[in-house]
Amino acid sequence: MMITLSFIYPAALLLLGLLPLLWLFAWATRAPNLARLGRRRFGALLVLRSLMLLALVLALAGTQLVRPSEQTAVVFLLDGSDSFAPALREEALAYVNQAMEAGEPTDRAAMVVFGADPAVERAAVPVAPLNRVTSVVTPSRTNIAEAIQLGLALLPADAQKRLVLLSDGVENTGRAVEAARIAALRGVPIEVVPFVATSGPDLLVTALDVPATAREGQSLPLTVRFQSNVATTARVELLADGELVAVEEALPVAVGAGSLQFNLPVGEAGFRRFEVRMTSPVDTQALNNRATAFTEVEGPPRVLIVASAEDRAAPLRAALEAGEVRVEVRAPAQVPAQVAQLRQFAAVFLVDVPAPALASEVQRALATYVREQGGGLAMIGGTEAFGAGGWRRTPLAEILPVDLNPRSQEERPDLALVLVLDRSGSMEDTAGPGRNRLDLAKDAVVLATQGLAEQDQLGIVVFDDVAQTVLPLQPFSDLLIVEEALGRISTGGGTNIRAGVALGADALADVDARVKHLILLTDGLDSSNYADLIDRMRADGATITIVSIGGDANPSLEGLAERGGGAFYRVLQAQDVPAIFLNETIRVAGRDIVEERFLPAVVLNAPPIRGLGPLPPLNGYNATAARPAARTLLVAPDGEPLLAVWQVGLGRVLAWTSDLKAQWATDWLAWEGFAPFATGLVDAVLPPVSSGRMSLEARAEGSEILLDLFVFGEDGRMALTGEVTGRLLDPAERGAPVAFRQVGPGRFRAVVPAPDPGVYLAQVRAFDQQGEVFATTSAGVAVSYSPEYAPSIDGQVLLNDLAAVTGGRVAPPPASLFEPAGQRVGRVNEIGLPLLWLALVLLPFDIALRRLFLRQIELPAFFKRRRRSTSSGAEVGLDPALIRLRTARTQHPTPTASSHDVADPPRSTAPARPDPREQTAPPPSRPTRNAPAPDDETLAALLAARQRRK
């Protein structure tokens, strides 16, 4: 390879077109320039200016000098997945070190370790031995494609390039051949070094086959498929919805593939999940010994009722069972926190359930169950529901069709609440595993905020020997501010209740609110007197509630709470404090519950109230506000919603703000239309019944899930339809849209990635030509284990393809890896700056040629050095007129005084009178014999004067 030039900005080379213009201009103006400068000077000036212009244009173009490079850079791609055994990895590392020994000091080497994702073990540095591998990658997948891409990025541009892949070739993520084509386009060969994976005895479950749908009363066939590389016996366990339903002991297993058949009663309607597990005493890989499958059992819908007490759910349960709805009642602690388990129910009803009773994980699962899986959710009111149950700022509050902050009729804040917390040393007493009383007090503050609305104000005061305000009384807008204030609280010394109450009372005295309240939490014995402070608070319209922890508190606290117009709570278990704070906040706010007798007003006559006739009166309801996007069917006399429903994602959510027990709905329970009304609530949250018009099949293939949707017409044939939309829930319960493409009449297909093992749930809706949902269906598929632990495949084929695509070799000798690959690679040096300096250096010479002239009158000595004699006695290079004058002076030399001449007479100091005869000098061109001859300077001056006259 020869030295070549390259350009960063080649478009700038168009400016070279200025050179011909420069030469054309010089040709057009040559006559005066030649007369003034002479031919040689004019030519030199044109060359200089052309060089300057050329240097400037090349500098602007970012000219680079490319020299040939013989250095070699190699990136080793080392398999770090579980299918590549540690012993094979040690062999591969020894191979790499052998190659390193053959490298030159100028060569460079890098290493990438890869599994599901690649990691750089060593960047491109001079060759050096590699003792061990420290990079950590996800070993449950093999992604060769990303390893190749990262290796290409590590290769330097100024060296011969080569990738070396050390792997078993078992790819289960990505497409390595496509990445190899990119390497081939860049001229980088991939040398492959195959390693044959060896494994011990292994029994694995390859599939669990069950029908996608079934009907109640049927017998469900299940087929377990397995494979083994050794003859052994195995124990097989079959689970349905997490419960063991069948066991096979000491099943004989032969070498190769086998199967086992089960037949089970299908059970009740819903989404059934089946799992099979196999164990063997000789098995060495336990991660591939299970499989999961799903079946949707068609039949009457199953509804889960969640209630804190059985009597709260009894009327609703009886009404639904009378309408042939399958009902299951559970306590809040028994509700599953996994969406896959919630899918066995068509809808979930929360009947007068307070938010603290339902774990936050369950609340998030319910929200996902509605949005992503099309489940139905209904919240039934009561004294512990909606805002009164502390549901503000919870995951479910966002999906309810009513706003839990009722509109205030006044502009001033509804509630000003000051929490006064004891932080004395006794609050360090243990109140649970890893928690003390002060920790529970902080939890109580956070829980109390769920009873606050946007127009409320909150302040926090703490005390030990002295009191301190950690959160000034201010509008409650962000829970994060409260949590930051609580984070600054720690235990202190003694107990001075008066100081804390005084600070809280002063804060309430300066605020204008409908309700002003102080909650005091203490566990200490304090003899200070603060009855006067309580009296002052009562005079200002403020009340106080006292929460006493333990049996050591001052007995007078109860009397002080009564004197302050509040409540008193003696708590023996500190775990009860958070719920007390929430209940007390809701009680004093007095806005979440309205208890009065009224007749509901119909806003929209639609199911579930259509056709039920006159509605009975109610005795109370939970105060909420209507959401503009929701369908409000019934309202209270003040316009607040009683019954509202709306669509959330794929599911529906309903809110009934009165209760369904013998408190507010006494007349409704005795009403003949109560059972149809209750079943109508269920129908309002259920998706449209597909009636067999859609079928969805899901199956896992490698790291992808294939979804096949079939849509049937009323005649049972494949039918055309409008839009089809779907959502897929991954094992981390993250939802993502599914894009279906139509592959035939009434047939659609979607392919989605499934990178992680676990359960994937799909929910699909089909729209008719008018845009209305006419059918929904769902399916589930489980990726039981990573394909890394699936039956071994021959990776040699893939490795051979990678080498063939890029022109690489298979199993090359280690010593040959650092030999030049024959690529046209050069080392680049930018010369733009030196070209600029060249232009600057040539500029003074350009100026000198145009402005500097060497004249005889300025340098007389120059002519003496250049005087040459000719045959005629003339000097070369002198003006002809000057030669004639000097010739005349030679012919008439100036007389000189000899030694015998008399001395000059003495000069008189008086001025001599001029002689009139001497006033007329002889002409310069005719010197007399006795007149002195002019010197060279005089002759030059005379010549210059002559030229001026001309």
C-alpha cells in the first residue's frame, strides 16, 4: 500500500477551481507586470501564489496523510453462558494466551465476554497474557450477535482487524449471521474456534401440552413431554393453580424422548394454570425440570369479593349467587398479589375495605389486572371505603371512576392538622421486628396523609426536653416533603409534652380553616401542666386528640383529651397507631361521609339500573367527585356521584359510593330489584362475551412468543373484522402492546420477544367495522426455563456459517491470529495545520517579490562587486548613458598634485570676494582639461536628473 491522501471535508476541494482563475488573471495582466517586474520575477510570483492557494484549500479540506500499517488488532469473543462449561472456558483462555505469545509488541488485543449481554474484559491494548476472566454477564442466554457488534466497535481503525469467536455456537438470542454480514461489509474476518459442550446426566421437561380452552364438566387431558440422556427413574408432580393434584412415583425414563398423560377434571370457569415438575436422582441440571401451561375454562363468571368482615359481604354474595354468579369471599390478606392468579376471576369486588388492609403489592396487581388483562374491578362504599378508607394516593385511586377529593364549598382550607410526636428516649423501645415506636409513629404520619385532601394543611412538631417544628403548617401537596421531614427525626432525651403542645397550638392559632385539630402521640409519664393551652385552643376553635402508647402514660391524658374536645386512645400494641392516625384524620375532616336520607337521581338510564323501576332511598354515601370521562348513572341530591363506571386500559372499573349492607342501603336489601341490580353490577365490569367467536393460541419458541388469533363469524367460518388490539404482560408484570398482522381471512399473527423465563399473559380485543368491541379473548404461555438449558443443538453449523460469511477460518492455529489480514489499512496523520503554516511562510516571499527592488544608488558597493571588464572597457549591467559619462571622465583625468608642487597658500579668514569671471561654470558635458572629473555618485545623480527631464 502506497502513501495516499484522504480528506475530511472533500467538498472543500471544489475551491481548487480558483487556480485556473488565478492563472487566467495573471495572463490577462501580464504586459504591465512584465514591464514592472521582469519575466523571472513575474513567474516566481505566480508560482508562489499558486502554492499558497493550494495549501489553503488542502487545509480547509482536512487533508490527511495515510501511511500503510502492518499492525494487527485482534478481539477475542469468549462465550460466558451456562452452556459453555467452566472447563471449556479454561481451554479457551489457554488458546488466547498461546495467540498472545505470537503477537508482536506493536500488535493489540482485546477481549469481550458474552452471555445474554456482552461485557468488555480488556480494551485494545498491546498484547499481554490474560490470567483470568473477571467480567460478569447474564449466563442464561447466548447472544453472539451483540458480542460481534461490540467487538467491531473495539477494533482500532489504523490496524489490520480480526475477530476470534470462542464458543459452542449454541445461539438462543439475536441473529449472529446478520451481525456477521456487517463485519463482512467492513472487511473484518471472524475466525471461529469451536468447543464441543459436554454435559452430565440430564433429565429435562420439554413441554406441557394442554388445550387452550375447555368447558366446565369436561375432563382435561394434559401431556408431559420430557427428554433424557441417561436411563433413570423420575418423580412427576402436577399442580393446578399452585395446588398438588397428581403425583407419579418412580416413572421409568429411557434414553431419548418420552411422554406421560394425565386426565383431570377441568374445574370451575376461569383461567387455570398447570405446572409439572420432574426430579431424578442422577439429574445434574435442575433448572430445566419444569413446564407451565394455561387453559381458559368457559362457564359462568367467577367473582372474588374482598371484605374485612363476612357480614359486610353477605348481602351482595347472596344476591349474586341468586343470579347464578360464582362467588368466592376472601379476607384482604388472602388476595393474591400475582396477576396470573387474579386471572382466575372475571371481576374483583372490594366491599367496604380500608386501604391499609390491602397490601400495596396487591393494589398494584389489581391495577395491572384491570389495565393489562381486561379484568373487572368494583369498589363498594361504606364507612371504610373511598376517601374514608384512606384510598387517596394509592394505585387504585388513579383508576377509580370517581375523584376521592370532593369539591369544597369554601375557599379556605377544610382541615388544618398538626401532629405532635414524642421522640423521647423511651420511643426507642422495640415495637416489632427491626422497628421501634418512633418508626411506627412515622408510619402513622404517612398513613394519616391519605385522609388529607388537596385543600388541607399539615404540620409536624416533635418534642423531648424541648420542642421543634420539623414541618411548618402548610398546604399538603407532596408526600415526598413529608417523608423528608420525617427522615430528620431521631430519638432524644426527656419528655416535655407542654413544649410540644404549645408549639402546635401556636401554629393552629394563626391559620384560617374550617377544622383545626391537633393529634398528640406520647408514651411517657409527664407531670407538666398544659390544661391552659388546651383551653386556649378550644377558645380558638381547635381540638386535640391524644394517643397514649403503653400503660406508663399519665392517667390524666384521657381527661385532657375530653377537655380539648377530641378523642383519647390508649394503645397497648404500637402497631395499631398508624390506623388510629388515619381514622382520626378522616373523622375530624368530616367530609368523606354524608349520612342523610335521600332518593338517588338517575342521570343516565343504562344497565345496571335500566328497567328496575323506582329506586329505594339511601341513608348515606361516601362523598366523592365525578370524573369527566366516566359514565355517571346515579347521583346524590348535591350532584355527587353514586354509581359511575368507565374503561381503564382493557378493563372496566365501577364505583358504588353507598354501601350494600344494613346501614345505608337498608331499603335496598329488602327491594325486589336488589338481586338484578347486584348481577347488573357484575355485568357492567365484565368484558363482552366472545361466544366462541375468537380463539387465541399462544406458544413459546426459543426466546419468542407466537400468538395466533382466529376470528369466526356467526356461521362459524373465518370472518373479516376491523381492528385487533392486544396487550402482553411479561413476568415482571410490565404491559406492552401487541401488533397483530393479518395473514388470512379472520386470521392474525403476532410475534413478541420473551427474553425472561416466567408467565406471559395476552389479552386481545377485536372491533367490528363500526369500531365497537364485539369479542375479547385471552391466553397465557409460560417460558419455564431459558433455552440455554433446553436440549443441546449442534452449534458447529452456525460457527461455520459465520466464518464463511466473513471469509474467516475454522479452528485457526493460535500463532497465526496476529498475522496481517491483507486489509488496506493505513495510519492517518492530519496535515491541515502544517499546510496553513506553509501558506504563512510563503506570504513574506510574495511581498518581497512585489515590493523589494535592489537599486544601484542604494547599494553602490553592490556594483563594485559585480563590475566586470569587457573588450570595449564598459561594465556589464550599467546604464548606457552612465557608461558614456564614465568613459568621458576616463579620457580627461583630473590632475593630481605632485611632490614638488608648492604648498597651498595660507587661507584668509576673511571671505574672499568672488571673481566675476568665475561665476559662469563650464557645461557639465564638456569638462575642461584642468576641471576635476565627476565621481560615480555625481554621474548617477546627473543621470537621474536627465531621466526626470525626459
